Amino acid sequence: MRFPPRPRKSLAGAVLALGLGAAALAPMQTATSAPAPSPVDGVYDVLGKSWGVSPAEAKARLDGEHTKAAAFETAKAQLDGAFFNSERQLVVNVHSARAAQIAREHGLAPRSVARGEKALAKLQSQVQALADKSGSLQVQSIGADLPTDRLQVVLQPGKQSAKTVALVKQLKAISGVDVSTNDTTLTMTADVIGGQIMDLVPGTNCSLGFPGTRNGGDNVLLSAGHCVEGNPMIQNRSGVRLGVGVASRFRTGSPSVDMGLMDIDSNNVGRGYIDNRNGQTTRVTGSSKAPVGSTICKAGNTTGWTCGTITQYNLTVNYGGAGGSVTQTSGLARSTVCTEGGDSGGAYISGTTAQGMTSGGPNDGHDCGWNQGSNATGSYSFYQPVVDAAQYYGVTLTTS
């Protein structure tokens, strides 16, 4: 479910009850505020505590993931998708002996598959067309699952309508498609310092995302589209204006993409790090789409610093909204990171590499706690990959 922006309350209430998303935004600072703290990459401390290892060992594990991901990027033209397995091997799909050899030369684990990432993408387009044509309003999400090499279609909970029953019959006849029913609905999550509150005027809240520049130096912030739909004025927790929403590809009730843009006022500064919400910050050194299975963390104003792994890319999700509206939202990634309402728009990061901004998650009353790292388990979230948003809007992320 999309985490919609929540009504803005008193300042104290706003800090606790943000409206959307799980990821925290990259830090911004007003021209009149104190100097920004130096980033110390606090991601490793919290991950180390979650995993029961030292910060140095946590950093070594993440560095190992990134080294393998870089090797995959070098050889990906010959391969067909990749994911980390439970032994932290980066498994890659291949369709020939030559491709398998290339994978091994790069330290990757090849496996031969019936479909692979490209075929699953084509199958997803076919299934999405059938779902759209069916008229069913009970399809919750459609997306590829690389580890199983199958397409997953998830339905809303509740009794199936006649249109849904007919659609399910069609889908079960297609090789490689799994159909299941979720037990909960989905909802969207709703200074400039990543992970801090994004106070929207009028009346709702999100979390901040990633600052950057475009059009020759214009300072902007990449956010979840539903946070800046309608171009709201945006403040920090102290009521100081940060900027204004200027673009959103999210349209409630219409096929959408959950990416948007805030223009940062000239007297404010976007910073190349995020607030871990634990007294530390983490640098942003670049951006990527890390392989499925990669470790990822997010900073959000409601739940702080929580971590998990990437599970899927290119999902199409149907978010329920006010008045029974349904917003079909495409291009999302899914992770096991726990989020709650008020985290939306916030920043996901793998090590120091930006990954995305919180979009939404299950509306099941779960409690992530605060700053629980990888211990905030039992839930999942959707996020908008930052690479896609930056490319669409022509934004260069601010790094440090």
C-alpha cells in the first residue's frame, strides 16, 4: 500500500507521524544554520550491531558485495540478471557455455535458466496487458522474482470478483507465472538532511530524499512523486522553508511512476550525505541499482535506520487510496527493509551508494521500532530507484 502523506500536526507530532515513505533524504542545510557535520559513515556501526560483528567486519561484508556487483557490471552484456544467494555469492543467469565461462572469470557463480531477466521482463509486459484488459481491481503487484526465475502476481486480500477469477484462470495457464493472495493491503509512505522530516504545506509530511543539481547548477531534491504531487511548499522540522515541489509523475487514480522533484531555495544547500538518525551521517559517493540480495538500509523520520536486502526490481504495484481510488505505480523496487507511514521520500543506501526513495509498504499495523537496523524484521517496502529518477529528470546527485 502507498503510505499517503499524513495530516501535519503540531511540531512534536509531525516529527513522530510523518506521512510517507521509509527512506531518509540526503541532508540539506539552510544558509543560516550551523555548519553541517562531517559524515562518518555510521551505516557500519548499526549494521555491525544488527549482524553481531564489528563495524570493520560489517564494512568488509558490504565492500565484498560491492566488488562483486562491480564485476557483474563489467560483464553484464553477456549475462542475464544477477542476485546474491544466502552464501553471499553473486549468482548470474547464463544461456551458453561461453557466458558461464565469462561469469567464472569475473568471480561470479553462473547458473543456466529457462527464462532470465530479459524473458521475465517480456512476460511481465504480457501479464500486465492481460491484467489491464481484465478490468480486475484486485491485482496488487506484478514483478519478476530472479532467484526462482518466475513472474509473481500478487492479489489483494478478500473474495475474488468474477473478473479476477477469469484473470487468474488465464494467468495459471501461462508457464512461469505464479499467482498468490496477500493478507494485507498496501499503502504509501509520505531539512534538507536525509532521513529528516519533509514538512509539506498544506498539512502533510514525508521524509527527505537525495539532493542534486540539474540545468547548469539548479539545486533540487529527488523525492517520491506522491510526496510532491500538487507542488507543495516544503519546510524542515523548525518550520524553515526549504523549497517547493516542482514536478511529479505520480497522479492519484491514474497509471503513475512514483518519482518527483523539489526545487531547493537558493539560500539552502543540499548535502551529499544522509542522516542516520542515530547521531551519525553517511556519505553519498554515487548511485546504482545494486543486485537483488544486496544489503540496503534506509533512514526515515518515523522509523529511523532500518536495513534488509533488495528482493525485486521493476514491480508494478496497485496502491489503494482515499475514496477507493487505485493508483497503478510502475518501476518500483522491493526490499525487506521495514518502513512505516512518514518515511516516504526518504533515502535508501547500500554502503555509501544511493539506491532510492521510499514509496510504500503493507498496511498491516506492523511496528518497525526505532533505529533497529537489520533487526527491524517482519515487513517489506517498495522504493523508487534513484538511478531511474535522476536519469528522467537529468539530475546529478550531490556526493561527498
